[in-house]
Amino acid sequence: MSKKILRIDMTHRKATYEEVPKKWAHWAGRALTSAITFDEVEPTCHPLGPNNKLAIAPGWVTGTPASPSSGRTSFGGKSPLTGGIKESNAGGLSGQKIAGLGLAAIILEGQPEDGKWTTLVLTKDGVEFKDASDLVGKGMYEVDELLWETYPDTAVIGIGQAGEMKLSNAGISVNDTENRPGRYAGRGGMGAVMGARGVKAIVIDDTGGPGVEIADKELFDLGRRKLTESIQEHDLTKKGGGLPSYGTAILVNIINEAGGLPTRNFSAGQFEGAAKISGEAIAEVVEKRRTNGGYEGMVGHKCSPGCIIGCSNVYPDEEGKHIVSCLEYETAWALGANCGIDDLDSVARMTRECNDVGVDTIESGNAIAVAMDGGLLKFGDGEGALKLFDEIRRGTPLGRILGQGVEATAKAFGVHRVPTVKGQSMPAYEPRAIKGIGVTYATTPMGADHTAGYTIAPEIAGVGGKVDPLSDEGKADLSLTFQAATAFIDSTGYCLFIAFPILDIAKGWAGMAETVAGVTGMSITGDDVVPLGKGILKMERLFNEGAGFTPEADRMPEFMRYEKLPPHDVVWTIKDEELDKVYGWVHNGS
Amino acid sequence: MSKKILRIDMTHRKATYEEVPKKWAHWAGRALTSAITFDEVEPTCHPLGPNNKLAIAPGWVTGTPASPSSGRTSFGGKSPLTGGIKESNAGGLSGQKIAGLGLAAIILEGQPEDGKWTTLVLTKDGVEFKDASDLVGKGMYEVDELLWETYPDTAVIGIGQAGEMKLSNAGISVNDTENRPGRYAGRGGMGAVMGARGVKAIVIDDTGGPGVEIADKELFDLGRRKLTESIQEHDLTKKGGGLPSYGTAILVNIINEAGGLPTRNFSAGQFEGAAKISGEAIAEVVEKRRTNGGYEGMVGHKCSPGCIIGCSNVYPDEEGKHIVSCLEYETAWALGANCGIDDLDSVARMTRECNDVGVDTIESGNAIAVAMDGGLLKFGDGEGALKLFDEIRRGTPLGRILGQGVEATAKAFGVHRVPTVKGQSMPAYEPRAIKGIGVTYATTPMGADHTAGYTIAPEIAGVGGKVDPLSDEGKADLSLTFQAATAFIDSTGYCLFIAFPILDIAKGWAGMAETVAGVTGMSITGDDVVPLGKGILKMERLFNEGAGFTPEADRMPEFMRYEKLPPHDVVWTIKDEELDKVYGWVHNGS
């Protein structure tokens, strides 16, 4: 049985199952959501109007038995934050269950004229359109809980109050194995795009579904073994390795040491309180707060079934109950160092608020930092910052400013130190101190985004080679290669963290490609990863051009060109012509 | 004595007088502010950062004796509202006094690091930098009054609280002959650009200044007579004509009749309450409220000395005291019809608030209408709307949203019916019903702006020919010709309303050119107006390209392409290729 496209027309509340058209037959994950957006969404449409769409697609291998760490779901469409194309992916339960229903993708389109909210329930028998009045106005913790009362053990995709208000920083939540709303397609405001379709939640029950067909089981198994071994061998991902032991926040001390941890709205590259919000500190709290019975704190938590890395954690309160899962590096930085806050409990509580009200933690932390720069609060005021999320939840004017992210907040408070590219704020790596990641921020079609081309691997972690972070040299090529490989990995359904082992261990890279070839029957090897990734990037760039983006959209914020960043006292020095080279091939051949 | 450039460096609080460089020697008004911006401002700089500048220039003939209606001052720089180049000009006292000091332009640059506010006092002896602590936080009515206590009869350029907060919709006020802050360079947020230089007010006393040299007095006098006669002969501008009798709001009934009066956030082209906010209604109130002694209401008010049209008015309260001067067509529409408000007193009080707090009336009315569309208030709620200005004044979060204009308000309230081009909202002519003005909105480098190419003249008023407003045909060429002629007129210092007589009466057109030739010694005639205007437009377009604008920036908002506008039930139909033709010559030769 071949996979289907499920098209859900929210104007008429009608669902149809379509054959996957030939042009999309070889795509999945990000490749497919970007192809749908490229083919079906007018680049100049209003992101919140009736003509934008939300495409949801699991990766190539998602839902296959025993493929490691491959539970990702891609969400794509035109972003209200950047005005360009967006793909944002998340872990959690949804990918495997969508794939389990035999779906290549779900396309949400149209806009109900009655303004009423719907919960979509997807099973092997079709789609039910349920009145969502009972869920409207509620945060994602309650939404997930209520939905599991009726639909236990299902995947739940949903939006919090921010998505209902169609705020540009609204994310899409996916529940994890414990039904916590902690896995987020956070970036780019895709929650607002879902909200603009009038959909509060999507429940997915794949019981009795056809599952994922595997074209060449032998090749798939071969690849799977190679990939699994490489993950189990690499220092960062193996049992007892860096990520399972400390989570992604293991990076806090490392990046701080490198002088690249953006602090107090990107005014310094080191934070004196870094150690207190580091992965080591998280592990210490998890250990220290251990109680007898029912203790929920843990490191090495898995965000989706079948993950063999387990970089997630459950951060507990004094009584041992979870505050939030998970406290990531990006989150600890955004709501911590970048706001001058060194109190982990404050950071954890804010993260929970983000997950509940439904906003991206990176953009939220940046927005608060910019507001602090503009005088709303003092840097370091964790209590004050925490209260701001209630403003978002209640839809107060202040909440509506902050809930739109950094650009809106900067304008409201007259701040010109605005760490954004294409309207999206920068993650936890200072581009003045780590130049390659700056090239990624500047040039990726996604707006400032570390996951789009994670040059931190060779620049800081010594993974996939070793290059000087402060040097400009070769950073354009480096970033492009990473961006292309990432576009491919984002289409596989594998978690991006497989990149660490497969960059260092050759069999892993080959194994990844072989699993994809095995599932799809496509004849591809490790050599095809970058070229195929470039094909995806090309669609995305062309969409953005259609939306009016020019090379000037690929620029660092002006203040980084004249404000020196301590401790290295460096400014952004990579020339515009270098940046323009990164995507020169889109129009000049390869 | 040749004219000088006064350069004021606000980083070091230092003023220098420079010879006018050769490249600018032939420019004045908009041509000069745009040339300064083009030559000295990096197009990708942050509009509120230290590298943007505010250029202030009177027109070619401004300050010459007896040239009619020529008191305009141009303000230019990079706009925080559009991100592109901006020229916004105003009447009032400033132009003549700047010219009287022998200045071609004032350039405000830099940014004080101590964050303190300055009042600049310009006299023939130089520039004084006065601590502005006494004025900070005050509205423009009080600022003007306080400054005249110390500096009577001077021109005062200033910003209200909105400019201090650097809100994107902050305008620059110029006082009128009665020292009211009613003349505004309102559009594009130039008040925020002034605020970002740390300048609260500029006082100009031209006593003893060198005045304006006239190169060829005979030619100047000849042109002046021809122009004056044409103004005195034309039905719209002559004594007892449309503009002096009813002000610009004479258009309310006319445009409403044509089905082109945007109503309730551009959801209809006719407003049932139009007559109540019309120029005729204003004249009636002015007549009806006449009291004995000290009555301030009037029509036929002149906004700057030497005006021979007098289209301004003073709108009185029940006791005969002025509420505001002036109640324009744009204002009556923006704060009236577009918000569904038909109460003139409410509109007048809101207009006063705009002038006091320092925001553009067009953008403010549109922002309120969008907020009404998003559910903040009911359409028609004049009392509720009036209170919103106090939010801006106090800098509450809601005020900071509204004070940024339409795009910010639409995002905050999740509204996708957003009547903007390049981030600036549309004025009082519905482009679906009046196609030529839509081409101007879409293509002018200024963002949606009627004054940039006022095709309403032939499309509605039968001035300069007569064309069908609903037809698409020939509108690209029509708009370009108007845009070019306007760029020239905006450089002369003449009020744009001389366009009505000079379009219909040939000697007026020739006379305008002759006065410019007479003052400057340039050898130009009426035939040179459009070509010279195109030269100005070219600089402006190239600046915008440098800032990252593409043809996609020259598009109508998406909803106008699919929502039918009553009563004509029309959508926007002019093709993108037609729009792209308007400025095709910039890169393809003339």
C-alpha cells in the first residue's frame, strides 16, 4: 500500500486522502514540507490569511521498526515571524503515529469562516472534526491531559494560548511518551499558522494503521546496524556520554569558555553565572533532589520511543515532582545567560510556561532580554521575567508584544540592538566569536537558526574536523556543507544529534543513507546526502526570493558590525560577498 | 553668500557649517534630503541606531519673498516604519527660517552616549546645545508654548512622547503661525529618527540671517506672477474655491460618492456617516459655534506665512476655543470613516491628541481600525478610541503597540487584513476602487502614500485630464508621471496643492519651473520637471534596493486581491508585471 497525502480543508471542514503526486514521491520530512510549501503556497500571501498552509510530515525512516532516534515530525509553511519559508521539527510521539497511519504528509489548509475551533482526530478510519470549545483558552499541559482522558496513548499536536492569538512566536507542541507538552516545533511561529486554520489540536491514533513499508529490508537493516553502532561508539552520544549524562546543556560551560555564550542581549560572550545553569548543574540538581518514591527528576530521558541517545531530562522541584521536561542548552541560555539570570529553578519554571502557553524558548528568552535592554526589567530579574509569561497567557498588550518575539519587542521599546536575521532571533552561539555559525544564521532560508547548519561541531566540539571559531576563513563553504547535510537529515526523521557520530564515524554516515535507501527504494549512498540537501535548500531559497528576499536579507544585524564583543573584543568581519557566495550556486549552477 | 550645510553631530554635541558639496549644489527639499540619505546613510543600518541620519531641508524657493504657498520643509532619512528611504514634508514656520539662516540643509547625525535630551537653538550666530530635561515627557502643545516663552516667534521643530519612545509611527511637528503643533512631517516615523539622535526640539530664529539669494530676479518674478495667477484662477484654490472654503475634507463626500472611501479597516468603499465628517460639516460647525469675541474657529486658515490658498482650518469646541488645527481630509477619514466613527468632535479631539503626543494621524487611524478589526474595540467607539492616545502618551504596552502603526498592531492582534505597502498604511483612497492611486501606493519608494503620486486629480477630480478610476488601463504610466512631478514639487518648497492649478493651467506649470530657475540660476523649464523628478526617484529606489527591497515590495496587500470591495464589488486587478513596469526604467535606461 502506497503512502497517502491527507488534505484537510478547514474552510469546509472536509478531509481527503490523495495519492502522493509524482513530484513529491521521493520526499519526506523537511524535504516534503518545503516542497508542499513551495508548490502550493503563494510566497506573497499573508502567513495568517486563508492561503497559507501548514504541512506536517514524518521523515523517511520515521515509524520503521528499530531505526534509532528517528521520531521527528516536520512542520512547514510560510512563517509569520520571517515572512519566508519555514520548517521546524520536533520529537515526541507524532511522527511515528502519522507514519503508522500510512501518511506521507498532512496538509492543513483554508480557514473556517465561523471562527470556531476544531480538534482533529485522526485514526485508520479517517478524520473527525470535533468542536474544540472545551480546549480553547487552555495551556498545553491541560490540553494534553484532557485529550488523553478520551484518547489515551495517542500523539497530540497542539497550540497554546499564543497560537490561538496567532502571535508570531507561537510554536506547535508535540507530546512526549509521558504526555508532557515538551517537544516543540518552536521556531518561526508555526503555531500561529496552525491557529489561523482554526485547529487547536490534532490527535493521532495509528492503531490498526498500515505502518511504513520497507522496500529493501536487508539494506535497511545493514544501514540501521551501522548507524546504531556509530551512535553507541561516539563520546557524545554513547551510554554515559556527554549528551545522555548532561543533556544538551553540557554546552553551557564549553561555549562560555570559548567566549561565545551570548550574555545580556548579546552584549558579552561570557556569563559569570554560566556554571549555575550548565548541564552539570542540572545533573547535580536531579541527583540532589532525589526523594523516595515517585521521583520524577532524571537525566538521560528519551523524548520519543526508540531513541538510543536520550539527551532529554526531567527537571524536578524540591518535592521531586517535575517542573519541566526538558531543560535544553538553548533554553538554559535564552532564559538564563541572555537575560542575566543564573537561577536554574527560575529558568525551569519559565521553560514550563513557554511549553504551556506555547511559545519558543529561544525567541522568548531573546524577547525578554531585548525588553530588559529597553528598560522593562533589570537583567537578572528571574521573578519579573517569569511573570511575563502570564501576560502572554492572558493576551495583555505586553503579552502580545513579547509573544511576537524579538523584532516586535525591540520596536515597542525602541531598542536598536536587535539580534535577528530575517526577523528570527539568534540562538545560543555568538556569531562574532564563532564565525561559521554566523554564516549559517545569515544565509539559511530559515532566519537565524543554529540547527540549520551546525558548524559548532568542528568550530567548538572538534567533531567532523577542527577549525578556528574566530577565523573568517572557509566559513562560507563550511556553512553550506552543513546546511545541505542538515536539510537531508531533517528529511530522514532522524534526530539531528546523529550528526555528531556520523560526522566522525564513516560507517554511520553511510548507514544513515542506507536506511533511507532501504526504506524508500531510492538508489542513494552517503555521497548523495549533500547534493540532495542542496536540492531542498534551493526550493527554500526560491520561495524566499518569491516572497521578496534579496542578499540584503542575508546580513548580520548592524550592531554586530560595530560593537566589540568581550572577551575577545571582536566584531562581525565576514564580508557580504562571502555571504553571497553561500547561495551563489542557486542561480549560477552548482 | 552661498548656502551652507549645517551638520550637527549629536555624539559629540558639535556643530559645523560646511560648503554645499558640488553633488548637492542643485538640490533642495526632498531632492536634497534624499541625496543626503542616499550618499551618507548605509541602507542596511538600523533606523534607530547611531548610523542613521535626519536630513532637514527647505525647498528651492522657500524663504524667497512673496513666492506663494512655498513654506515646506522636507525631513528625510531611513524610515523605521518601512525600512526604506523616507521623505516627509510639512508646512509651518520652519522652512522659511532655515532658509533665512542661509542653510541648504541641516544634518542631524550620531547618538549621545549619555542618553540625555537636547534642545538645539539655531541663530545666525550658530548652534546652542541646551539641556532639554524641562521638555522631556511633554506633549508638543506644551513644548511649543514653553519654547516661545524664551524664544518668541521662532520656528519650533519637535517630537512628542512617541518620538522620545522611538515608536515607528512618531512624527515631527512644526509649529504654525499661531504656534500650534499642527503641521506634521507625519509619515514614516521620522520622529523616532529625531528621537534616536537625542533631540527633543529645534528652535530656529533667523533674525539677521542672510536670507535666500535670487540668481535671476526678473525670471523669478515672472514665474511667481504666472504661478500666483494660476492659483488665483483655479476653482479648487481660488478665493471662495473648494479648498479655502471647506479645506481638504471637501473630498469626503466626493470620494465616498465614488465608492472609494475606505471604511471600517478597508472593508467597504462607502461610509454611511460620511456627510457628518465632511468638509461641509466642518464649515457648518465653524459657522454654528461662532461666539462673541475671541472666537478661534475658522476655515481658510493658512498654515505658513505667504500661503495664498489657505486650506487649513481651526476646529472649535462649543465655547469657541480651538480644539485643533487642522482637521484634514486624511484625518477625518482615518480617525472617522475608517474607524466607523461619524462624530466630528471625537475626530477633532483625537487629532489634537495625535498632534500633541506626536504621531501620524493616517497611521494612527489605521492602527485603531485594525485593532477594532482584531476585537480591541467596536467600530464606531469614538470615546474608546480617544482613550487609546493616552496609552501612547504613557507608553503603556498597548500604547507602544498602537504607536508603532498598523503592521505592529495587526501582528499583536492576529489580524491578516492589513492595508499596508512596505510597512506603511494606506491613506484615504481605496485602491480597489481607484486603481491609479493603488499603483502609486504599491510602487512609490515611500510606502503607501497618496502624496507621492496623486492620480486622484485625473481619476476623481477631473484635474489634469479625466480617466476612469475603476479601469486598470494606463495607470502605470499615469502614476509614474505623477510620482516624478511630485518628487520635483516636493523639492521646490511649494505646497503640493499648487498641483491642482498648474496641472490645468499651463502658465502655472511654466511659472513654477521659472521660479526655481530664477532662484537657483539653473536653466530649467516646465519640460524638465518630470525628468528631474525621475532623477530623484531613482536615488530613492536605489537606496531601497540597497536596503533589500525587491519587486515583491511593490505589491498590494493580499486580501485586496481576493476580498471584493462594496459598492463596486471590485478586487485589485492590476497585474504584477504592470507594477514592475513603473520603475523598469531605473535599470533599463529611460
